[in-house]
Amino acid sequence: MTPLIKTILVDDDQDYLASMTALLASEGFEVFPFTSFREMNKVIHEINPHILILDVSLPHESAFEVLPTLRKETNFGLILASGTRNLEFRVEGLERGADVYLTKPIDIRELKATIHSLYERLYAQNTDQWILNERLLSLLSPEGRSHDLTENECHFLNLLFKAKGEPVDKGRILEALGRNTSPFEEGYLHTLLSRLRKKVSIEGEELPIKTIRNIGYSFHGDTRIE
């Protein structure tokens, strides 16, 4: 089944934005259009895209200034779009963290191929694994969907991933999270796991964690920690 690639498109030219949004949507992408980086940045973590297409010359906003932060704090693909063929612009954009630099006008066939190629490189090669990124506090599913985590959710998954399918004792988990190991605190683990399951289920996926009665929890699936 072809994955639904969530794509954010940021451009201050509203006619161009509307046109490209319609074209990408007709090609099967889930598109979220914005006319400014500030507007997009308010909901970027809620959308949790696979690909971000960012115009270089937004008014009052420099793509080159925000790229390093985006690259550091996110793991989605970054495509820069520019109306200039200036080599220095292209080099600076790539050095600051962009994955691809495209020159306008962009043919929809080229953009479609670029998005699919970038998606395959970033996500599809890991379709058989759940990947925990401790630096970004995120969980990447086998379907290529990234889920934001809290620190405790990340610590919890880290313990289960390292156990390679073996049960991890509740007391050990609570201790690692800096909490008391009393039976009363076990309710906290239940709540933590319920929230994790809900995050993943929103995207139509199932988190393969089993509750082992009177013992703890185990994760069943191919995993990797980055």
C-alpha cells in the first residue's frame, strides 16, 4: 500500500500556493499549505509531516536562518524552493540542512519524484523497524510515521527496546523514571502506556507492547535506537 505522505508547503505567493497544493493533492499527497513560516511553525509538531517544502524568500523570514533549527529539532525531509539559480544560495541552503534545493518554476512531475525519492531515502528503507530517536524524542514507525515523545515515554521505550522482546519488570521501569516502586505508582505506567498507544493509534497503527501480568511490559517488533 502506498503511504500517505504528509507534506507542508510554505510560500507567500497565494496563487502559486493554491496551485501547487491542488496539484500535489491530485497526486495523492496530504498537503498542508501556509503563507508564512510563523503560521506553519505554530502547528508543525501537531501535523508531524514527512516533508517540508519551504520557499527561500519569505517576507520578514529567512529560510537560511530557520534551517539549522529545523534540522536539529526535526527528522522530516526539507526541500528549499527558490526563484533564483544563484549557486551561492543553493550551496548555503544545502550546508544549512536542506536535503534538496529546487529552482522555480517547479514542474509537478519533478516535485513529485523528488518528494517520493526523499521519502524513500528517509523512511521506506526502515519499513521493518520501529526506530527510537533519543535526541529528537521521537518514535518512527515501520510505516514511516514519526511520533513525538515526552522524556519519560522515550525512557520507557528505551528500556523495552533494549530488552529485545523480553519482559521488563515494572519496578525497574519505575526506578529508571525516577519514581517510587510501590504498587500505587504502577498506575502511572498504565497511564503512560495508554497515552503512547493513543498517539500511535491516531495514525491508524498499533504499538506492539504487551502487558505481562504481575511482571511488566515487552515490545514485540524489530527495533533500533538512534
